[in-house]
Amino acid sequence: MQIQNAHARLSDILDQSLSGICLFDAQTLHFHYSNKGAQRNLGYDMDRLPMMTLFDIQPELDEASFRTMISPLVNGEKEALTFETMHLRADGTLYPAEVHLQWVPQSDRGEFLAIMLDITNRRRAQVALQENEARFRIIANTIPQLAWISETDGSRFWHNQRWYDYTGTTPEEMKGWGWCRVHDPALLPSVIEKWNEAVAAGQAFAIEVPLRGADGRYRIFLVRAEPLKDAQGRVVQWLGTNTDINDQRLEEKARRETEKQLQVVMQNMSEGLVISDSNRKLLHWNPAALSMHDIGNAEEVLINLRSFARFYELSTVEGAVLPIEHWPLARILWGEQLHDLELRVRRLDREWTRIFSYSGAILQYGDDKDLAFMTIKDITKRKYAEEALRDAKVNLEHKVNERTAQLVAKSKELENFCYSVSHDLRAPLRGIAGYSRLLLESYYECLDEEGRGFLKNVGLATTHMSSLIEDLLSYSKLERRKLSTTAVTLSSFLSQLLDQFKDSIENVRLTVKVDDLRISADLDGLAIALRNLIDNALKFSRFVPEPAIEILAQPADGYCILSVRDNGIGFDMRFYHKIFEIFQRLHRAEDYPGTGIGLAMVHKAMERMGGRVWAESELGGGAVFYLKLPLYGTATAVTPAVSEPG
């Protein structure tokens, strides 16, 4: 009776099990027993199951493969087999099952005990987990960061693909502590120290470090790691990301560098710089602006325009005081662009006045934000200098007028003097010359040889004096005569001029090469200059065996260089500075007569025309004189006359 109750109790327990429990014959493989869990899972009742074999619910099995699979159980090599398979229900559907199979030996034949678990939910969970893992991998490999997962001690067991792409490493190389290989060796100890501190505290980890890429170069990354905790709050893993912030940091560094540079520029500008927001709040004054306004404590006056106006007054240069609405910064804030606005600035608390020049405009930055900037130049000294210059100009004009009047008076005196020379001196000279000649003619026999010589010398002296007067008058007229610049064709001009010397040049080898050059010159002035140069060339070469004179003209950078060369006695260049001075002579009048005015007239004529004259010579080697005048039709300014060697 107790045995029956025990069997009944065991049967009830087996029927209440959610797992399917079956016994089937080891030879025929027919079911001997199935609990209600097996009947419920398979959809068969107990009347149907004994007629079925294992292969009816496991169609994927055949007897040969099954006998091979269970041989370790039959032979006693294993106590149980566990495997997953698909079971066929009565309605024709399949469901996944986990089977635990045991060999139950009997006296006559053996049986198999099969415990079959419906693992449909487990499979669904596995599929969901696999899908979640797939999603995680897609997300992890898609995010721009380098992602990784580590154990609690810091050794890593997973990196996303971006990690391997950037570092050029393999999963085998990165296992465990392989991640240390891509860190800067110099910084790695501090990184590990901070990492260990975060691990010990179980708190988030963050640091910026350089990581070496596949190309061998380092880039800066922001490393963040969060601890993953279980239900009890224990850290089981760390999830980390490395964000590339290299370009951002470089931009920040460049921006900071630019800001430093701008700060240095503003701090060292000689011009004042004032920056204000749209509410008239004075944001920045550079040192030059503070110094210009004689400000020691900036905070007292630089709050806004109103506070500034308690200490300063602005007015026009002429002195008209301006209301604050017309101040430069106020005008700029109203949208006006200022360029060199000159105003007078006066401090109200002491004697202090300056004149400043203001420029500025409104700049926009960010989200249409406005910023007004204004530059200031201290032009006090310049304005005072301009005033002094105007005063000096007025005084100069007065002095020029006075000097001009004096020169006009002197010119009138010179004109009167020339008139006196022309009329008052010539008459006595003519009388002396006439009476000397009459004495010599009428009393020639009464005079001895010495007396006749004296009278001849008196005649020569009066002749020389007359020539000197004529030359002085010509020199004076040259200074006063009005210029008339015109186009001069040198070939025809020289042809006419040389006709005046046709008697003097009969025994001279004359060479003239001027082509058809045309120059801008005063005809009379040019004639005076060339006539004196040709006359000198004839005079100082008359004692050489074969006198030669060469007249050349050559263009040079918009000018004409006209030269007169002779093969006469020449002169010593040590005395060059004297030859163009009036009455200066380098040779005795007895040997080479003249008044010493000819070359002075050449210099004066060239000076009046704005040309240039110079000479080159050596004793016994002849001399060459050069005249420089502009070619006709050129816009070249004529160099003032000089007499130094060119």
C-alpha cells in the first residue's frame, strides 16, 4: 500500500513538471511513459504516444545516427547526454527542445530516460541577444569615436573597428594591455596612474592624450570611460570611447595664439584703440588710448560714455563744444563710419588739452552681434606744427615780398648802372682814344719812340676797356632779358652760327655731327653760349700746328648732350672751379686776350635756360665743354645748371 502511494505521489510530481519526461525502449524506441508535460508540449495523448517512436517526434534523426550518438551511454562511457534538437508536434509545427538523455538498464532490456525542455523562449532570447549584439556592433563601428570595453583591472577584450582602422593594429595585438602600445611612452605612466585612480574609486574616467595612428603620427583624443555595474553596484566592466579632438585643439591653440598676437599688437600700438558694445559700454582701452587721455585708474572713467563725460569735454578744432550725442563713438554706434575726424579734447579737472584724430566703424561677429571700434591718433604736435607753418608761411610771404621789392630796386639800380656804364663811361673812353690817336698822328715826329709807345698802349687800354664795358653790358642784359623757349633744329642753327666765324675757321679742321636733333632752348641764350665756346676753342688752339674743333650732339634719356672740343692748350683741372666765374682767367691777357667774362656768360645762359654746363681738360691736351638741354617734345624736367665736371 505504501509503495502504491509512493508511486502515485511520484506520478503526480512527474505530471506537474513543466519539462517533458519520457521513457522509451532501447530496442524498439517506442515510448513506455510520457508525463503530462511531454503530452502537452507534443500535443499527443497517452493513447497515441505508445504507438510512436523517438523518430516520430525528431524527424531530423535516423536510427543509425541515433545508435552512434547513444553508444557512449550504452557502453557506460557517459552517464548522460545533453543536446538540442527540434521536436515535431501533433499539429505539424516544430519547436526547439533541449534533451537530457540517460541510460536506464533493466534485467531483460534497457530503457532511455529523456527529459525534454521547451527552449523556445531561450532561443528567442538568444536571437534577440544576437540581434542586440549585431546592433551594438553596427553602432559601435559607425560612431566616429574609437570604442572599447575593458575588464575591471583595465585589460581590454574588445575594440570597435574604428580603433583598428586608426591605430593599424589587430585584435590579437590589442588584447589585454596591448592598448598601451599606441600611447606616448612619456605620458603613459601618468595615464595609467589616473586610470587606476578611477578604477579604485569606481568613477568615470576622462583624460586628453595623444594616440599614435597607423601613419606613426600622434593625434589628440578625449578618452572617456564609464563603469558598468551589476545589481549590487559592483563594477563588472568599463565602456570607453576615444574622441578625436586634435583639429579642435589645434584650432583652439591657433585661436589662442592669434588672440595673444592681437593682444600684443593692441598693447603695443602707437594709436589708441577703444572697443564698445552696442549699449555704449566701454569694453577695452589699449595702453596707448589710456596714455593719450592721461588716465591712471581706468576703472574710474571707462564704464561708459556718460562716466567718461564727467572728466572730458570734446569740441571742434575751432572750439565749438560738442554734446555727447555728437562724440565720435556715439556717431559710430549710430552706424556712421569715421575717417580722421579731428577734435579738441579737454580734461575738466585740470589744465590739459589735446587734439585727436578719430576713425572707426561697427563690426559684426557671431550671431549678428555688433561691436564698435575706434582708433585715436594724437595729432596735437602736428596741428601746432601746421599752425606754426602757416605763421611761418605768412612771415615768409611777407619777407619774400620785401625781398622781391628789394630785388626790383636792385635791378633798377643795376639797370641805371648799366645805363651809366653805357653812356657815361663810353664818352670819356672815346675822348681818350680820339685824343691819343690825334697826338700820335699829329705829333708823331715830335715824339720819340718811347712816347709813341706810350700812346699806343693808351690806345690798346681804351680798346680793352671798351670791350670790357661791352661784355659787362651783355652779361647784364643776359640776366634781365626774357626767355623764349622754342624748338631748335641744331643742324640749321649751327650752320647759321658758324657763318659768323667763316673767316676765323679757314685754317681750322672743323667737324660737326649733330644729325637732325631738335632741342628745347632759348635761341639767343643758346647762341651766346655756343658763340663763346667756339670763340674760346679758336682762341686757345690758334698756336697749335693743326687747329681742330669738333662739335657733336648725342641724345641721352630725353636730353641732348652738345659738346665743343678743341686740341688747344687746355687747362689744369685743379683750377676748374674758377673758369665759370666772372673776370677769372687761367692765362695771361698778353698771350690770350679777353675780358674773362665769356665762360661766365655761358654759365649764366645755361642757368637761365635750366640747362647744365661742365668741362673736361688737361694741360696741352685740349678741352671739351658740354651743354645739356632737353630734347624737344619730351616731358623731362631740365636739371638746374651746374658747372662741376659731369
